[in-house]
Amino acid sequence: MDETPHPLGSYVESWAPGPVTDTDPLPPGPAAAVSALLDLPAPVAADGDPLPPLWEWFHFLHWPAQRDLGPDGHPRAARFLPPVPDRQRMIAGGRCEITTPLRLGEPAERISSLAAVTPRRGRSGDLLFVTERHEFRQHGRLRLVQEQDVVYRSGRSAAARHPHTVDGGAAPEPAGPWRLRLHPDPPLLFRFSALTANAHRIHYDAPYCRTVEGYPGLVVHGPLLALLMLELVRRNAPGRRVRTLAYRLHRPVFAGEHVLADGTPDGDHARLRVATHREARHATAEVTFV
């Protein structure tokens, strides 16, 4: 057994940030803005209506001072950012258990905590997996619990396998009966960044993407891919309420590519994915219904 200490583990041996509580009035504006982003004919929810799964991402936002951002656009320091030098951050996936959906126009509380820190050695180098846990409450009652897995790498990796150029080839044919297509362009990514208070330069600065991060073009937000998969459920099974969901982000999608989200319902479950002509599974998800 290899007993050599993990290089990144030494940075977080005494790192134990406590929980933090945020509040939000859950106004209807963000839901209307995201609905417009997705070209929906009307807002998906108004005051008093249930918020679709994962749309809580457009609330409880933090806007750090400009001086507090690093060269990549991410905050230099935040509650659950590990003390790893020259961090490269990627969202790997997450889970959510919904007891009762949040309702717009009703004040909500989010309690965030550090659930797990796991050093790993991967093909592309040393990694640190951080799981953040968020408990959402309204009127003093727990409504949903969400966990998000974030992976950090120290320094830049030359081993990442990405295409040299963005090829806007046609999306593949759907494998399941639920289907949704998207052709993300720079304005869409810019608007999504604004709606999530995300200043990461990989989503709007193409020269930075190519010369610093090694990507062929702007990177589509991982949360946008997750939301696209959940849109399949909202549009095709509007009468069914999601009880649990789990998603994984496997490989990035780039602006200019034709994206297919498709899904297959199976009783009280549904399997979902995001594909392009390059990859059959950029992202995958599974939901269970009440």
C-alpha cells in the first residue's frame, strides 16, 4: 500500500470551516430571467408557485468585491474554497433530495456546510474533491437538501484531453423519447454567468480559454448542462414531482457545438444525458419521482 502523503492533503489537514447561513426572499425575477434565457413563452413560476428543481441556484448569490477575484475570475478566498495554491476548479456533480419544493415569494434560509474532503490521484494529476452540503428551509421547515461535488487541482494540467478546435457538427440522434436541443453561443453563456454571479473567465474570455486553460473555446457551464437535463423532466412530465436527483459532469461542452439532451422514463425513474457529435455522455443524471 502506498503510504506517501497526498500532496494536496497537506494543505487541508487543519481546514475545517464551520457552517454558514444565508437568507433570500426568493423574488420571481430570476425565474423570469432564466425562462427568457431558455426561450420559454412565459416565466415558469410566479409568487407562490413551486420552484423547479435546481433553480435555487439563481438565488442566494454572492458578489465579492472586484479586488477579491483571482486571475481566473474566481474569488481568491471563500468559505469553502480549500487553501490549495493556484487552484483550478471544476464541478463534478451533485445530488438533491426534495421533501417539498421551495416556493417563490416566500423567504428562505440556506445553511451551507462542508460535508467531505477527499484527496485523490487521477490520470491528470493530484485532485481534491470537496463536497458542499446545503439545507434549504422555509417557515422553519426543511424543504430540500442539496450536495455539490467540486474538484480542485493545484496548477494547470497539460494532460487534459480536449479537441484543438470547436467543430459545430450536428448533434446525434436521440436515444430516448424525451429530447431537447441547444446551440449555446457566447451571449447565452454570458447571460447564464450573470444570473449565477459567476465571473470564471472560461465562460466569456476565449483567448484566456485557449492560452491559459488549454480549451479550444468558451466552456459551457456544467450547471447549465444539469439544468438542461432537468428541463426534459419539467417539459415532458409536468404532472410528476421530482423526489431525488443525481447528476454527473463528465466532459466539457464548448460554445458553438450542437447539444442534445435526451431522456428515458422508466416507471418512477428517468435516466437523462447530454451528448454532442463528439461524446455520447458529456453529462448524465437520474431522477426519481414521488
